[in-house]
Amino acid sequence: MKKVYVAGKYNDDNVIAVLENMRLGMKVSAELMTRGFAPFCPWLDYHFVLMRPENVKITVEDYQKYSMVWLEVSDCVLLLSNWWRSSGAIKEMDRAKELGIPIYYSIDEIKEN
């Protein structure tokens, strides 16, 4: 099963836009799963905030480090249509290039090998 790191915009200037970004990332990740891939979906990270112990904080840097570890063991990266508007996705794309991890722009480009 090919591990696909899904990268795209998460943050935005209003809550509705953030939810739309989350919706896109989760929807594409679900489609990847139905096609037999193992997606890493950063838009599900909000669960960590909801379930963390009360006296424990999770920082943006914690999320960034955690995500990058998953990217580094992924077989490929899928950039969503809004990736270019995200400084985080740009960093993820750059890291994938450094590591020689294939980058795709649509699910149909990804082949299960």
C-alpha cells in the first residue's frame, strides 16, 4: 500500500475558509483511501487538540515536526489545488524534492506499484 502525504492549505483568514480547506483535504484523503492508498491527512490533526490532557499544550511547531516525520517516510506527496497558497505546503514540497520523493498534482497521476 503506497503511503501518500497530502499537502495543501490549512490556515486561512476566517473560520469558514479554514473549514473549506479542511473539507478539501479530508475529502481527497478519503478518496485516496478508497483507491487503496494510505493517506496522511494533516486536516485530522485537530483531534489532538480535542483529546490532549488538560495540562498539555501542543504547539504549531509540534504539528510541523510531526507532519514532516510522516512526509519523510511517505512514498509520494500529493499537492492539492490550493497548495501554492500555503507556506507549510511549499516547505513540504521543498523537503520532498530534497529527499527525492515523487510529487503529484492529482490522484490519477499516482500509480500503485
